Amino acid sequence: MMKKFINSQETITEEELAGLGLAYGDILTVDDHTVVSKALADADRVTVVTYGGSGHEPAQKGFVGKGMLDIQVDGDIFAAPNGAAVFEAMKLADKGHGVLLLTLNYAGDQLAGKQAMKLAKKAGMNVRQVVTGEEIRYNDECEDNQRGLAGCVPLYHIAAAAAAEGKSLDEVADIAQRYADNMASITVKSTDATHPQNGMSFGDLGETDQMEIGAGQHGEGGGVRVPMASSKETVALIAPKLVEHLSLTAGDKAFVMINGCGATTMMEQLILYKDAVEYLNGLGIEVVANMVGEILTVQEAAGFQMNFAKWDDEFIRLWNTPAHTPVFFKE
């Protein structure tokens, strides 16, 4: 039985967007399904736009604001908005220096992005697109879907910070692409989510004593089920895969994210983060920045995404610039 504090299954997205505008009116405005940073009004730089389905809160709309996203277009539950809406957002964002469109690697998002980019280029706009798809396979039994996971969020800040330095659109896009190419994620799920509009479960994982490694964002499957394990045991399973994929070696600098999938407690996330840092430090790899918390969720699914990125001095400098959004703050 689904138990959620909603009013109508048909108006979930509209009502939560109305609440977002009321709660964070000092940071952003909401116009229908378009969330706009108030910092955009005075922007004289490259601007950053993204889009995606609702139901993954706080992503992505929770990262609209100073030093991150200029505009996010919110789709219905787990559904990308249409390309025309994304194009309109790009037009609204354009301040004469070009617009960077950031897209997660999912079929619906890719289709909307292609449509929006086609319309933008037809209109003569200066636009670039970067697609994130940092999911890697845990083993040969897993599908190689390269889905876009929570790693997009630190990329938002890196790209926005580059834009704030006055870099050109090509420079900002190249930095964003370089970041996308130097990160990797694996998801571990322990229970399933329910769809908030119909109450249907995404699977039967919660009825077992197993966890699924490589389950994707929505629990689409394509991973491998193994017995439930401790934090340290789980880190020992997946961290080496991320390190190998990124060719991290002693002396390298790394960013570590533990993203809770919705029902994983902060207690668990912090223990996982500790174990990840200890593992990397044991290899002589320095963890220079992090995000720990619920960043891109799937309702009440339990589990986490572990994201590593190989960092350099440029990424560190850009990361340490100011930002202020509903759920992300840096002085």
C-alpha cells in the first residue's frame, strides 16, 4: 500500500513546483514547469540549462540558483519534458554569450535534447550540448547502459563556475565534457520504489535478502543481485571498479559522492563515505571534495550511488567558487 502525503496523483508535479516557488522565492521563480534562477536576470555570460523528469527530488530543480543551473525544465513523473519546452528555456536563458544544454543519457531525455538543439540551431542560436552517462558495468553480467546518474550535479557547478569566469561557450562546454569523461558511478539498490501516480512497485528486490549492483536510476534492472552486505564489504566490491575505470593511481586527486536513493539514512551514507575515503587513501589517492546526501533520488528506494571523479587543479578551483541553490550552498 502506497502511503504518500499528496493531494491528487494527477497534479503532483504542478503542486510540488508551486511549493518550490513559495519555499525558495529568493533564489528562483517558477513559471509552469520552468524553474528559473533569479541570478539569470543580471547574467552577462554563458548560461546553463538542463531538464528532466520530476520524482527525483531534490534533482534537478533543487540545483537552480547562483553558481549552478540557470534554468531547469521539469517533466512529469519520471518523464522528460518535450523538446519545444527545452528550446523555449534555452531562448529564455540566452544572454548573448551562448547556452550550454546538459542532458542525462536516457532515451526520453536524449530525444528532447536533440529536438531542442535542432530548434535552437535553426533559430541561429549559439548552443552546445553535453551528455552525461557515467554509469559503468559492475561485471560482464550487467548491461552496459551508460545511464546518466547523480554525477551530473557536481558538473552543474563546475560548468557554471567556468561560465562565471567569463569563458566562452566552447571553453565551458569543453570543461563540462572533460568532467563528464572523468567520472564514473555505480548504483546499489536494496529496496524498490513505488510510482507515486499509481502505487506500482518497480520490482521485488525489497522482498529478498539481496541487493542489486548496477540497478540504474529507477531500478530498471540490468544489474546483478548478490547477498546484502556491510558498508565496508560493499565498498570493497564497487570502489575498485570505479578506480580501475578512471585509472586512478597513487598521487591522484578525487571527488567522491555518496548519493542516497531516497530511503537510505544519512547514518548509512556517512559510513559508506568513510569507507570509500579510507579505501582511496589506502591507494594513495587524495579525496579533495565530496557530496554526501540525497541528491538525485527515486522516491523511497533504498540504496545509493557511488560516484568517483578524477580531479585536477582546475576542477578544484571551479568547485570552490560561490553557489547558492535550494539544496547546495558554497561561500
